[in-house]
Amino acid sequence: METKRILITGASGFIGSFLVEKALSEGYEVWAGIRKSSSREYLKDSRISFIDLNFGDEDMLMRQLVEFVSQHGRFHYVVHNAGVTKCLNPEDFDKVNFQYTANFIDALETVAAADKFVLMSSLSAFGVGDEINYTPIKLTDTPNPNTAYGRSKLKAEQYLQAKKDFPYIILRPTGVYGPREKDYFLMIKTVRSGLDVGAGFKPQHLTFIYVKDLVDAVFLGLASEVKNKAYFVADGDVYTDKEYTRLVKEVIGKKHVLSLKVPLWILKGISAIAEDMSKITKKPSTLNRDKCKIMKQRNWECDIAPLVNDLGFSPKYNLRRGLEESVEWYKENGWL
């Protein structure tokens, strides 16, 4: 039987490193797409091959793929996980998440370098959901992203969807958490310090997906006959912001926490200051104007029935189990 060859872009990141581990465990010939400057902390397995694709130069990218196919053969699967979630300049979202993705899709299609393509998008591509009745966001809803990040992801989706003869699957995960992840980790660390800071006074309905379940969804999509479809990815449960904090407190064993609710207008001001400061320090800030809009959003419920029905997706982790495994990893690795 022919060994399946898979390319995973953004392989050095949080989700990417778990995708690589899963591919290795499944017996794939694994190519990790990373920049030469990227960390290989979680990519130390000797079975991993590396490739540095120049997404910003269409001609160079085409030459790289032609050379690869001539030497190694085509990729059976490509998981395009590369992208940015925070930038110094908002226009970089469009450049990296949309234009680089479009360049990559065009090159793969021209060279016939991939049999199936998975685009890692985001629930943010759909924007604000129903914040009155809290009905879940559905695939039939009209996307209306309100962030530069979400708009860049939607543009990449639409570009891919216009390729009728290019086999793809689009996955739109909700909040992804797990070992090695840094943003939710900061929230956990804050609660551990005795403080719970919330955005706004109206309850939030939150959804989550543990990184290993998201990876399973990717590989279910690759193995299936399904093509040219898009799906939301979540664990199927919904939590209020208070329920999330309570679970974090229980998992880390913190009984007493001071809860503070920051009015959204104050959060907006703080976010603007943090973003302006990041331009001085030349380091992207976790808190910025785009992130403020995401934190402001009240309803993150989404309909995962199509994913369950089409791909047989069945998450193994609820939020408590996922948090327990994450916190254990954070402690073992000296983060907590």
C-alpha cells in the first residue's frame, strides 16, 4: 500500500504541532511547512521532513512545488494551517491569511500537487451571532465578520470555494485550547493568581474545541469522500463565561477569586492603547482593537450537526477533561 504523503503548514504552531503528531501516529510521510526561523521545539521526531514555502512570491512558490513533485511526488493531502491571529498592522491579516492562501491554492492547482486540501479557517469568519435569543450560528447564515482577522479568513474561504474542481474541506473551529496554547493559558494563569476579569456585563455563551478533537476532525475530513464543504468545529457544549471560570477554578484548585467586570467602553480604550504600544515595541499585543471585538461578542454557539452527520465526528473531550489535561501539561512543563 502506498504511504500517504501529507503537508502541514504552520506546523511549528500550537495546532500545527498536534497535526504533525497525529499524522506521524497514522503512518503518513509527514512534511512540516515552517519558516527557517520557526521553533522546532515540538517537531523533534526524526521522521519529520521540513519545507520552507515562500507564500509571498508566486513564482518562487510555483518553482518550489514543481521541484518537490518532480523529486518526491504529489502530496496526497495538504492541511493549510498557517496564518496569523494577531498583527502589528491590520493589513497583514489580509496579506497572510488571504493573499498567501490564494497564492498557495493557485500553485497547488497549477502543479496538480495535492489530491485534497483542508483549510483551517475560523468561526470568526461569520462574525457576530444572534445576541438576543442566542440561537446557534448555522452554515446557512450569511457571514458578516466584524474583525480584520475574520474578514481575512472569509476572503480565503470564498477564494477557495470558487475553485470548483479543486477538492477541499473548510473547517471553522471555535475557541481552540489545550497544551502549548498561550491565550487561554493567560486566562487560567490570571484565575490562579486570584483574579477573574470579564468583558462586559451581559452573559457570554462560549464554545470550545480541545486541540486533539480538532485534529481528529481534520483527519476524518481527509479520510472521507466528502469534498467542497465547510463545517463548524466545536465540542457540542455551551458554557456561560461564569461556568467557564467556575470550571477553571475547580480544575486548578482555586477556591477564592475576585471577579471584575470591565465595561466594554473601557476595554475598547485599553485595547487601543495596547495596540498603539505594540507598534512602539514592534511586538504584536494579545490585546488589540481586533481582539476587543472578539471579546465583546456574546454568542459563540454554532451548529456542528453537519460535521457529526457527514464525517462521524464525536469529540472525546468535554471542557472539564480538556482543561484537566491542559493544566496537567502546563504544570509538568513549568508554565504553572
